[in-house]
Amino acid sequence: FFARSKMKRCVAFKRGYAIAMTVIAATLLSITRVKHRSSSSLSSSSSSLSQSSARSTTSIRRNLEGESEDLKLVWLANYPHSGTNYIRTIIHQCSQTTMATNYVDTVEGKKYTDPPYYLRPDLDIPDKYLLIDTHCSGTCLTCDNEKNYVTKSLPTFFESCAAVSYADYPLYDPKLVTKVVHLIRNPFDNVVVRFLNARKHYERVHNERWEYPNDREGLRNWCYTLQSQTAVVGTMKLSDELRGIAREVPCYGLFYQYVVWHNNLYDTIHEYGLKHLELHYSDLNTSDNDTKQNTIKKLSSFLEQNMRRGSFPKLPKE
């Protein structure tokens, strides 16, 4: 996966750690790929899927009742803090149509619909493709067991993209989804943003200053104290030498999780025959207007939506 990413070194990590992480990522790439399942193994989960999602499939069809019969579902599949807010802003402002989400707490105005939940119920519903925000499974930050930290079953990962969390049944039948927009962010930037948001969450909930200051040392100390560090190290099939290097890399558990998550999504797209568009956050968060415009044009074409040209939406704060 890292070979496909547009990587640049984050200033919060020393050069030596960035090099070490590249070595580890290359090793992980060869050992964490989920082997392609045969059609029989994938079909073995179809009965449980149809039972668990029967109610939610009815809900989504009721939710779409009265809308275009040609409306299809598209996942905006993204590892947490990959730039979803900017995609939402682009869709809402440039197309004047709503996106949807699996996460009801993110709906503006708390005007709920049946799942998937419309993010902006005040806007029109798109004519052809409804884009749905999802993190799938295998993204928890502080879980203390490997089972919840990464998802190794491809059918489970596929179903989780239509659910709220690992343990929940799908909100709707994932087989209704025909396309995937795969949003990717530089992994070093991603870890930094997860740290900043963890800090905001703690101070909002506890109304006190977090023990990890908003600087390089604060980030490194937070990384080393994450529960996920000890949970995942035993599952990493690395040589003793690489395992020793891994222990010196800040947030190595999150990098491991990041690689497994994106590999799972690549395999899901391939195994279930989903059309997909790969977007890089760096192509949107850039001062190069041509690059930004071309990226929005690709998204517009993929969703078959008309998006206004001209000024770009302001990048939301993270």
C-alpha cells in the first residue's frame, strides 16, 4: 500500500524513524495482504448477512421511496481523519446535493432519516449516486485486543462498511453498494491529526488540560502509551531485528493498523467487483488550483454529478 501512497515525511518524526517505518511498511505489505477468498468461502457468509440486514434493507428502500429509482449507493471509504470533511464540503457546496453517512451523530441539525443518514436533509438528493461516509472496521484507537484492532476476515470487513462499528449488524445491505471512493491521506499526517483530535476530545470531555502537550514530545509520549502498542506487537510477523526497530517507531501500532485497513479495502474492491476511484487528500489540500480542479472533476465524473466550477470550498478545520 505504501508504494501507492503519495508520502512525505511529517516533521513530528525524525528522519531515522521515517526510514524505519518504510522498512516495516514494506514488510507488512508482504504479510498483511488478505488472500483472495474463493466464491464458496465468500458465499458462506451470505445467509447471515441476508438475515442481519433484512430489516435495514427495508429501511433504506423506504428511505429512498419517492426518489429516483436509479439512485445507487457509493461508499466514501476512509480511514479516520483522512479528509472526509472536505469531501462533504465539496459535494454540498459544489453540487447542492446531500451526502449520507453511517454515523447518525454527524448529521447536521439532528434531523434523522432511516439509514444511511442524510448529512444535509435540507439539500436535494442526488439523481444517480448517493455518497456514504464510512470507516468500515479495524480503526479503533485504544482497543486492547488484536481482534478489534484490525479486521482479518474480508466478508466481515465488507459488512462493516455498512455498519457503525465492528460489533454492529449492517444498517443496510452492503450489496446495494456499486462503487467506492477510496480516500487516502499521508500516514504520517494522519497519525498527527488523530493525536490532535484525541487531545481535543479529552479536553472537551474532562474540561481540563491533557497530559500530552501540543508539540513533538507530546505526540511521541502519547504514541508510546497507547494501549494499541502492546496489543498489536505480538501479532506482527517480523524478524527480531525489525521487531526491535518497530518498538522505536512512535505509533507503530497505528501505522500497522493503517496498512491493514487500506489493504482490506483494496481486496474488498477487487473481490466484490466494485468500481472505484482513488482520491488523495493532498490533491485537494493544495495551492495548485489545476490539481484541485482536476481532482474535483474526477469525483464529479465518477458520481455523475454536475459540480459548479470556479471558487473552491474553504478547507474545514480538523
